[in-house]
Amino acid sequence: MKQILCYGDSNTWGYQGSVLNRFSPDVRWTGRLAKMTEGKWKVIEEGLCGRTIAMEDDIQPYRNGLRLIEPCLMSHHPLDCILIMLGTNDTKCRYHLSPGEIGLSMEQMLKKVQSFLRWYKSESKVLLISPASLRETEFDDCELDRTSIEKSGMLSEIFSEIALRYHVEFMDADQCVSSFQNDGCHFSEDGHRQFAEAVLKKLTEIL
């Protein structure tokens, strides 16, 4: 059985309109992916609402993905593929990060993952997924604004170039998801279906 680790934020967790609400396992893209493989793959969910690539946050603690990636890899080793889809939360206003700085954070993430794989003599594939860019909407809080939309729209090109330099696989969620919840950020139920199908196609190609 192949083991697939999905390391992400609220779209991997299955956010449904409220921090307290979550799509059921059979709706979330991770659950759909597992079902489509008919039990041949174990799909491990490691999604956390608000998770960033590398930012510390006293308002939302424990969201620094860089600090938690290594114990997560240790816990689930051995793995056939490691999927990383982060970056949306790094565009929040209070972090004041440029798209380039978000890219530098992702480089640090990949360095840490690849160092782990060398240490464990693992041949796990790494799939870097550029998150879906934010849609035009009326944001109802002070975390995201129009600069967040602009930044998120630049991540695909930046992450694609990083994936080439670090010799990891790449896919762009913008190319496969067109259905979102009203907040313009989170996948709708149909969006989870679209994404699961795209991830399955990509993993079938690389595994």
C-alpha cells in the first residue's frame, strides 16, 4: 500500500464556512483521493487551519509549518509521496510578506524535507502544489485584503520555478479547481472533487 502525506492548511483540513465546521471525510479531497484508489493508497491528512509555511504567530500559535514538518515526517515514515500545499495564509496582511519572501520560506521548507529524506535514505517523491489564488470577494475580517489577492496570484510562477530548482514535482491548484465557497478562498464540495481528481492524475503519473 502506497503512503501519501498531505501537508497543508484549511483546504486540506476541509474548512466548511466556519472554523468549527468541516466537510465530512468522504467530501474532503483527501478522503475522495483515498476512495478513488480503492484502498491501494493510504492518504494521510495533515491539514491545519491557518498554517503558514514558516511564520510564527502569537494570535494563532502552532501554525508554523516549517517547525512541524520534520516530526510529521518522522511520525509517518516511510512515505511514497509528500504533498505540500501552503502559502495562502502567508499572504495575510499582518505578516507583511512579499511574494518573493513567501517563496524563500518555501525554499527553506523543501531544504528541510530533502535533508530529512537524505538522512532517512528515503526515495519519497515530493509534490509541491501552488495553492489556488484568492478570488475577488468582500473579506469580512482584517486578515486578507486585495494585496493578499495579488500576492496569491503570483505564487504559482514562483513555486513552479522553485520546484524546478529543487527537482521536485509541481502542480498548480488554479489549473484544476474552479468551484469555491463564498469566501473566495476555500474549496466548495465540488472544488474538493475537482482537486482530488487532479491530484490522482498527477500522482498516477509520478508514482
